[in-house]
Amino acid sequence: MVNNEEKAFFSMIDGHYKVTGNWYRLLFVKGDSIEMKGSSVGDIPVKIKFGDFGEADPKICETTGQSFYNIQLIYIVHEKEFKELGVITKDGVKIVARNLMGIGEFEWMTEEEAAAWEDDGDPIEAPPSPYKIQPENQGKLLWLTGPPGLGKSTCAQLLARNHGYVYYEGDCFGSIKNPYIPVDVQDPSLAQVNQRPLKGEGVEKRKESNEKMIKEYGAFLKGDYDKEIFEEF
């Protein structure tokens, strides 16, 4: 348990936190103002709470040596509230937190490091991949679709690994990351959070397309939607 005296030690440092293992890349802190940056849906305000939020994930306990969550990140994306629980070090330099994609880390960095991290990425017009470029061999397109957890990404990875297919992770289109996930990673679906972001002309247009599609998705589920928005996406 965390007593009031211990809670007073927990705080974040003004500046940028490098985020890995999550769907966004940066957390910017300036006093009480905190923003999530580097996501496919733009900058998002984040609310931070400190306290005792229960027993921490065993993997987080092993990494931090802390048995309980002492920080909570709260944010809203498309009118839906999300919460991430984590452990922050007493010096405020590092956070390890549980998120939708698994376990991610936040690490404070200098302004120079933050600028380099924000600019880092692969060209959107031609993301690098381990595959041989063969314009003369168009091949066949095999599209795997269905609900989460069915093994779509795993099947695509096995086809690439054992039968010469090119594995293009469709979810990376929406997250604007390099879609060519390595064929030897353990969990290809979750591995997309570690893919490099795409940069260059066309990124903002894709973000706008993402926004329109996500807002229209509710109507799509009801069968009455704007088809042009999905065709554009």
C-alpha cells in the first residue's frame, strides 16, 4: 500500500518522455498540461493520477521491483475513455505501464533526443522491407480478414516465412507504421507497436482519412454509412 507521505514522492518531469511498446510515441509534460503525441489520430490531452491502484502485473513487478501500480494515465479517443496503469520511479524518469497492446515504457529524454525521436521514421512512399523487389512478378493477393484473435497475422507471417509470400500487416495502414513486420517475431499482431512510423508527404492526408473512417465506423456497423469515406481510406 502507498501512504500519503510516499505518494508525495511521485511526480513527472517537464519535457518529453520517449514511449515504446505503445500506439503513440511521445508524452509531453509541462506542469499540469500533459499531451500524448506521435499517434495516428493527432495530439491527445492526458490526465495523470498518482496513488495506489492495486497489484501490478508480474512482468512490471519484475522490471521495476515495485509490487503495486502508482500511476494512472487517462485519455479520451473518439469519445471513449481509456486508462493505463503503471509504475513510475521516484525520480520520475521512467514509467512502465500496461496498455491495450501489452506493456510499454516511458523514459524521459532531452529536447535534442526528443526532436531526433520525433523525426525518426521510414518513407511513406516506399517503406523498406526484407523482400526482393520484383515488379515483373505481380503474384497473387491473399487478403485475411475477421475478428481479433483468430490468427490472421500469424497465418500471414507463416505464409511469408514458409511459402514466399510478402507479409503486409493491414493494421499498420491505419496506425501509419511500416507494414512489413519481421517474419520471425513471436507475436506479429502485437509487434506492430514496435514498427517505425512512416514519414513524408501523404502522412497528414492519411491521418485525415483515418479520422473520417473512425467517426463513420459506428454508422458502418448499423449498415447505413458513407461509402465514399471507406473507399478513400
